[in-house]
Amino acid sequence: MNFRQTPSNVTQQFMHENDSISFYSGLKSVFLRNLKILWQYKFTIIVGFVNTLIAASLFYYISLLVPQNTITQDGYVASSVSFIFAGAMIVDISTKILMKSMNSFTSEMRQGTFETLSCSPFGLKRYFLSEISFEVVYGLIISIMNYIPVFLIFPLFVGLKISWSSLLTLLLLLICILIFFFSLSLLVANFTILVKRGREISMVVVGLIHLLSGSLFPLDLFPQWLRVIAYFSPMTIAVRACRLCLFGDGIITSDIVWIAIVALLLGSVLIIFLFNFTYKKIYNRIREKGTVHEF
């Protein structure tokens, strides 16, 4: 049997292929532009390292004040230096993604970029995806550059013994954390367009995550009511799981680990659903009122 494509099918196929080319071209352009901006702000990288060094010094000397310099959690005992710094580092690296994404969106909004993108074929939602994807990569690169010299200065993980299975599990957890914060950045960026205050929103979100994750101290120190609230945050169980892999030989079958992975992935799915649901409403509102350019 001979099949022939109708003109309408050919047109739809051409539009689909052209749409894909447009998306990847736009994605490439955004990444190249951001790399040029990154090089222009190389001084910021130096300042970031200095800030990280100061924060690490503060955590280092505060942790030395803990009695016997040890902290016990989930059946394992770790040095207070390693325990506090590991939690602070995990949360700090992940929240850098959120903070840098919102700072970038705020800057673009001041320049009127959103107004142009919302009317272009590339589209505002695709810009969300490409911009935040770059910020994830950028946050990882900056964190590595900031923290490697710190490890050379302070013996932060002296005596650390981690198996290959624990190391692979830790990497899987970190990937899930990145996915969670990528999704969270999308949602926060969505509301940034509406309220025009990305930095303020991200600071509130980051503050709550730091408080409830137990990144600097065991959750046992929380009052009971706050401890219940803390366990609703996926980052709370994620920080515990990462520490278990570092200090307690955590593997994928450990209860804390797989619960953390499931919580992070389910949390990401829920956040993306909320992003898509609120995006349509917010997008229609700013298009109708013409308030994209107002900051």
C-alpha cells in the first residue's frame, strides 16, 4: 500500500522540526551569552572564594566548641567539624542555584528582557528552562572552585572512610538534590515575574531550608513541634542521608537513603506541577495587564 503525506502533515512536520531548531538555537545563545557574562564578572569568583573561606573558618572554629568534638546521629558518631561542615556545604551548594537563578531573573527583568521573550517564538517558559539550566551548571562550577581551596586549608574530613557503594549512593543523592532545586528555581522564578522581587523570595526560601534541614545541628535539638514541621521538607531527610553516606556507611538500601531519594523526586514532581499550573495563570495576567516591564 502506498502512503503519501498530505500537505497539512508536511506543514506540521516542518513546523515541529523548525520549532526544535529554534529551541536549541535559543538554548545555545543563552548559554554563550551567560559564559561571556561569567568571564566579565571573574572578580566575583574571587570574592565568592573569600566569602566561602570566611564562612568555613567560622564553622570550623564553632564546631571545635562542641563537647568532645563529636556529634551522634542515626547511630553513627562523627567529628563535629565534619558533621557541621558537611551539612553546611550541601545546603550552601544547592541554595547557590536558587539564589543565582533569582538574581539573574531580577537583572533580566530590570533590563526588560522578559517583555521581549514573552512575545518571541522562543517563549518565556523555554527561557526559564535554559536560564536555570545554566545556573545549575554555573552553581556547581563556582562551588567546586570555592570549596576545593578550603579543603586544602582546613582538615575538614580527617579520618573519613567511605566505601564505593556509599560514594555512588552519595552521588545519586546529590543528583536528586540538584533536580529538586532546579524544580524549586522554576517555581520561584514564576512568582518573581508576578511580584518583581526575586532576591527577597529566594532569601526567605533559603532561610527556611537552612533552618529546617538541620544542616548545622542535629534535629534532636529542635522542639517537638518544629521537628514535626522540619520533616515535611525533603532537604531535611536528604541532609541526613548524605551524612549517613559520609560517616555511617549509607547505601541505597538504607531506609534513610531511599526515603530521601523518593522524597526529593516526589517533591520535584509536585513543584513542577505547581509551576505549570501557576505559570499559565501568571503568564495570562501579566500579558493582559502589560506589567512584565514594570519593576
